[in-house]
Amino acid sequence: MEPDEIIHQSVRLKIMSALNALTDGEALDFPRLKTMSGATDGNLGAHLTTLENAGYVKIEKDFVGKKPRTQVTMTKDGRKAFARHVAYLKDVIDNANLAEGSQP
């Protein structure tokens, strides 16, 4: 089992974790993701583009009145990739615990 190199990066892992906590089709807006990830506007935008290009998130832009709004949802492929990455991380932890337990 290998890590998902796209999700593995810490900001993208935070984004995917936040989106995974939502129900299918539910979205988070850009300011909320910015707060949750601790990223700057430009940094968050770049990470979202990487996730979108991988097919892991869908980005929708619209206006609320005259104010622009960016909403992000996790795709089905994104959920599958996130689940595989979490399984990989659990495997790493489990193997580390086994190795620690076998030491004298």
C-alpha cells in the first residue's frame, strides 16, 4: 500500500479531511477552508487546483449578490482516494506499533 502523494501534503490532507467529514454533495466555501487549513489565499487556491486536477474535488464559483463565492465539494473519486490514504496511514501506524511491541 502506497500513500496518495496528492493528498499526503499537509494542507491538502487538511482540506480533504474537512470535506470528507461532510455528507455527499455538501460544500465548504473558500473562507472556511482557508481558516481550517491555515493557508493563504494563493496557497489554498493552488492546493485546490491540484486537488481539482486530480479529480478529487469539484470547485464551483458563483456570486451572492455582487460578492464572489467559491464552493468546494469532494468527488466520489476523492472520497475513494481519501479512504485509501487513511488506510495507508493506519497501516503505517499499526506496523509501527507492532515493531515497537516486538522490541526487548
